[in-house]
Amino acid sequence: MTKHLIYLSVPGLRPRDVQDASATPTLHAWASSGTLAKVEPTFPCVTSTVQASTWTGLGPDRHGVIANGFYHRDREEVEFWVGRNGVVGGDQLWDSIARAKLTSAVWHAQNIKDAAADFIVTPEPIHHDDGRMELSCYAKPDGLYDRLIADLGHFPLQHYWGPRAGIESSKWIVDAAQWLITESDPNFHYIYLPHLDYASQKFGPDSPQATQALRDLDSELARLAAFVASAPAGEDAVFLVASEYAMTDVSQVVYPNVELHKAGLLRTREHADGTVIDYENSRAFAMVDHQCAHVYVPNGDVDAVVALFSGAGGVDGVYAGAERAAIGMEHPRAGEVVLVARADSWFAYYWWLNETDAPSFARTVDIHRKPGYDPVELFFDPKTKSIPLDATLVRGSHGAPVATEAQRGALLCSRRTQHVEEHSTYRDTDIKSIVLGMLAVSG
């Protein structure tokens, strides 16, 4: 049992990364003195889904987080990065920890706003009508972010996603966690550190840039470890590190909305932003997320959609109706048809048949108006002050169901424990019980 558990959510971390002492000396030392295992995420292997599975011990068919985004059928709108905890079904880690009279803190997780954790900080920029964006974060309790600003400055959102994404955002998160340890010393920290994502998507998971990202992140973990060791409760503290998913090299892009458009199933309309998808009048359209695509078919043309994508290049599986249960996607929020990409392919949200018909926001860093996750935003061109409409630039992706060892992430604990066995493979749905077991908290 430990009364101070620090959980680090590190997407993209693989067991072989931890075994390379030259690149990740801190992680290697933790694994050597403790335990190194593997973790297999639920499909789709994307941030919001895996985090919800980790917190609840449930799959997406029960907690309902079917991707990083949702299509709201009632208002005919796609929304990515919803943020509110109410979209997550099931009893969560923070609920169990609170019932045990222990305290918890959550740093930069998705769909966490309004959760039962005692301390929460996560990005919530303020968007003004004139297009300006003001840096800000949602924080619990009230006043917490103001105190952090006073001591650390604003969270550097510009380094968290987009063309300037880098280690600066993870440095701030580490600084903030250290600040809270000094101020309030919570029993449990959930810390999301996304740094490995950026280079892996731009250049590939085995690129020199990805290796450098490992070194940079490990340096921040070394700094956190040294700080924790010097804290009053440092001797008791344990680090538990888990990868949300592993990245794979990709060489092919699939455009589901283009194919639906060509087939006459997707319709468009004119908008102030240009030509956009007409969700109300389309017979089918796709909300894409890395290697998963939810195809919504409001008028029952499921057979036509299945026929369109069955055997299509880059598509590994087409699941409709009850068949979605095989991949954990039989949930009311899921598309009537769910597409799974091959491990070497990914889905882009583009729907236009001619580049001149692309809406204005397609060339901007805009994580909300696009009906899909857009990693091309990482390739912003400062000369044109826009992003290219060339999805083939992307070299790494994730999300497909785990089929090979290369798709399994790392799970390690800095201290030997009965809750994590060496060389075993766990599901992300096991992590809740691991955390509660280490804290000696009843679920």
C-alpha cells in the first residue's frame, strides 16, 4: 500500500523505449527497480476513449466515450474534445478515492471537467467573437489556476498542440504538479504528458525526432522524481506509468468522406466558412479519429455504406449494427457503421472533391469545427500562415485494435508490487483496479 501514488499517462511509450537506458534513464531505472509489463488499450486506441476506460474499468460500449469526438444526433453537430466529465459513464477512480477519504489531482486529462477529483487543471481557452483566443484553464477548486498563473505563468497552450507543440507544455504540467505537492500533497496524481505524440505523428515512431522526444520527456521525469524524493512524503511515493497506446508507421491515407461524397451519400451546403458537410441532409458521413471512423447513416442506407468500404484499400474492417459488438462499439453514440484502418493507414476527415472547395478552417489549427482529428495541423507553414492540405505528410498514427506486439504500450511501476506482475500484459480496463489496489481503496 502507498499513500502517495503518481500516475503518469504517457501516450506513445513502448516497452522497448523503457529498456533503452541511454534514451530513457529515468524510466529504465524505475522499471529495473520495480516492474515492467505491457498494456493493451481498448479500441479505438485514442486519448479520450482509453482515459475513460482507465478511469472506469469499463469498455466504450459501457462508458460511452466512443472517440475523441461525438456526433450529437439531436442537434446534428460534430464536437471534438467535449471536455465535460458527464459524457463518461460509470463509477470513476476519483469517486472511489473520495469515498476512501483520500485526495486526488488530475492534470490535463480529457473529459475531466466537473469530475469528483479534489484538484483539476485542464486547458479551457476563451474564444472571443473577434477570433482572438485567450489562454486559460478550467480549474478546481476555484482560484487554483489564478494561483498557478501567479507562480508559473499561463499554461503554454501553443506548445500543447499544433505547429509549436513541444516539451514546454509538459514542463509546465510537471511544474504545476510539483507546486501542488508542496501546497496540498494529494494522495493520488493523474498526470497526462503527451509529448511523445508530436514527433511520432510527424516523423514516425522510430524516427530520430521521436528518439529525441523520449530523451526530452525522460529529463522531465527525472526532474519530477528528484523533486518528489526531496518532499516530506517522498520515501512513500510510487510512480506508475502507462502508455495510452503505441504509435505505428503509416504510409497510406483513407478519405471516407470523399468516398461517401463521390457515391452521392454525403451532401454539402454553403456556409460562411465555405462549403461544409450538410449533416441534416446527408445519407451518410464519417466522423474520423486516427484509425477509427464512425459513419453515421441516419436514413438506413447501411448496406450501401458497407458495400462501399468492404475491401477498400487501407480499410481493415467494416462493422455494422450488431457486428460492432466485436470491437466494443455497440453503443448509441457510435456510428451505424464503424470502419477500422489497417495498422499502416489512417483516416483523414477531408470531404471535398476539389481543393478549392475546402472550407477556410481546413487550413487553420481548429480542433473543434473539423469532423475529425487532424494531425496535419502539426505541419503549419509559417510562410503561408496556414496548414497544407496534404494528409500524406503524416508518418505515425494509432487507434486500430491491438493485433501485434508493436501495438502494445508500456506499463511500469517504480516499486515492485503484487498489483503489476513482470512481463504480464494488462488491459487499460485493468488499471483502475491496479491503482485502487495500490492505494488500498475499495472499488
